Amino acid sequence: DGDLDAVVAVDLTSGARTILSDATTPDAANPFSFPVGITLDVTNGRALVIDGSFGLNAVVAVDLTSGARTILSDATTPDAANPFSSPFGITLDAVNNRALVVDGDLDAVWRWI
């Protein structure tokens, strides 16, 4: 949710909403600023979230159990090569163990390994 800066879980039976991860849930480490895209990495028990151009310009991993956030790729992680400018879409390529990220300002699709 871009206004809440959060990943919200919705129970598909009741419709009840629960914040899985936001600026204070489970802690204040690596808070979202502008989450705009998400994909599931079921094998690793995490969601991969794009925090877009008004935010971190990063791929953030969110643990599906605890909600803990870890920056996987941004302007300095793992290094400064090919930084994002305006990422907004992500999908998982599980066969090749990578995520593909769409960046609107760069007119590009990035692969993150």
C-alpha cells in the first residue's frame, strides 16, 4: 500500500487486513517509503517488494512470517553498478534464481541476481 508504506496481508476468507510490514512492524529497520510492486519468493519464504522512485529505489525482501525487511538491491547494495532510477514492477524468475525489475525512467528491464 503506497499510502500506508506497508505490505498488508488480506485474509481471503474474511477479508480482514493485517499489516505484515511497515515502518514500525516488526521494527524500524529499512522502512518503506514508496512500495509499488510485489512478487512472492515462496522457496525462500519472502516477498520481494519494489520501493519506487519517490522512495528507496530498491528491491526489499520481506520475511512472510516476521515481516522483517532486508534491502537486497539499491544504489549501493550490492554495489553502485546499474542503480535503479524509477523501479515499479517485479517478477520472479525462479528457474534462474533472479528477479526481473522494470524501471520506467531507464526504459529498461533489470535482472537482479
